[in-house]
Amino acid sequence: MYKWPAIIGIIFALSSASCEKDIHINLHDASQELVVDGSIENRKPPTIVLTNSINFFSSIDTNILKTLFVHGAMVSVTGNGYTVTLSEHEMDTLNGNKYYYYTTDSSDAGLMRGKIGQTYTLHIETDGKSYNAETTIPAGGFHLDSLWWVWGVKDNKPDTVKAYLMARITDPSVPGNYARYFTKRNREPFYPGLNSVADDEITNGTIFDFQIDRGVSKNDQIDFNHYGYFLPGDTVTLKFCNIDKATYDFWHTWEYAWSNESNPFSTPTTVLGNVKGALGYWGGYAAQYKTVIIPK
């Protein structure tokens, strides 16, 4: 999901410089900080990835990334009337590397599955420091009514090699709703869209149709000539989630910063995390799923 797992919240932009004289900026190394990537979804246990930050201009390779995972931390989640200590787990990736995360063990997984309307507190202790964050899995909010697909258009005719996803969504009249979406194509993982979050500032109290762009892995080079659509024969699942404002603020600012990271004329953006003393976020997701099959 992230362009680099260890720098989820560290994206800088340099302000423009005059063409008439050279400006030399002496950049100091930033101190290492904890980076938290944590979420809990309705009916699922929490998942927390802990890494250390690196300097923005550091070289990145597989060997460096291996060293960034934080091992041996004390991680717990409080909610559902319980406090559950999470254990560190490892997973093999497709390229043979290890991926580390914290989650419940099978013995207590049932105690800490996400529930709609519940609030969950994350507590982390590592390297002599402690960190806390809170999130809620929203009750109510946007409702995913239906999902369908349409052909693209080329030369004023249906383009039957490009299919686009459409969703009909009901936004209740109570303001202050926030959402994030992901798409899954065939056996691929769920990927978020380039702009995966939305609020209801414009849509409040309406029923509206919305084109859902195909999600992308931000680890990969994105081909914008082929961005956003699906192919004939694809089975497509939409994961549409209500989220709280803190989760929205994090992803809204993170995606804006990510999209502008190579633009020296962009306005610097502060990524708004909700883990006190650390980078990153702890977010709750009230997920709804719908699937369509695009015929060949």
C-alpha cells in the first residue's frame, strides 16, 4: 500500500528557488522515529506493522528494508471490554523476503475482532518509549447500495477492452461521514485508489453514482495511460469502508503528499497521523463488500 513501508508519513517537498542565484540548503539528518501502520476492521482482528523511519534521501534497497521492522515490541489493543496483547508474526512475500506484523493469537482472536460502533485503543511500548492512539469503527455513514460496470468509450463507440466500475452510494443527511475504498481484481490483493478517501461535504443527504478507479500498488510504477479500468473476464470486488475523521485526515494528507513528492513547486504538506509521538496511524474500518464479474 505504501510507496516505501518505512516512510509512510515522511514526504517532503522543496519550495521553488530563483533562477538568478544558487541557493544551498544544508539538510540535516532527521532522528529516527517509530512508524505505525495499524488498522482494525469489523469482524477481523487488528493488524499492526511497526518500522523505523529513514532519512528522505537515504538509498533504498531490500537489505535496508529488512532492518527497518521493529521486533519485540509490547503491543496491545483495548476494546470490546478486553485488553489483548498482540504477538509478532512473520509472512513470506512473493520475492522471498519476510514481512513482520503484530496481531492476535488464535487463542484470543475472538476477543478482539472489530465491531461496528466500538472504539479501540492501541498501546505500544518499544525502545523505552510508549505510544498511544484511538480509533472508532463508525456506525452508520455511507451505504454501498449497488455495484456494476460499464464499457469505456472510444471514437464515440463502446470500447469493449476497457471496463469501468460504478457504484451507487447513499449518504445520510447527518453530516461528517468519511470513507475509503479498495478494489481487488481476480486473485490480486486489495489495493486502494490513488485518491482513496472522500468526505460528504458535497454529497451529504443524497444518493449518487460514482466511478470507482481500479486500485493500484504504490510500490509499482503507475502507467497512467492504462490507469483506472478493468478487463473483460475480470472478477472485481469493491471494499468500501466508513472511517473516522482521523483516519480520513491521515490518508487524505498522505495521498496528497505522495502525489506531489516529485514536484519541487508543490506546497509542503504535513501528514496528519494520530499516534502520539510517532509517525503513521491507527484506523478503524467499517467495511462493505460487493463483487461483479465482467464478461469476456
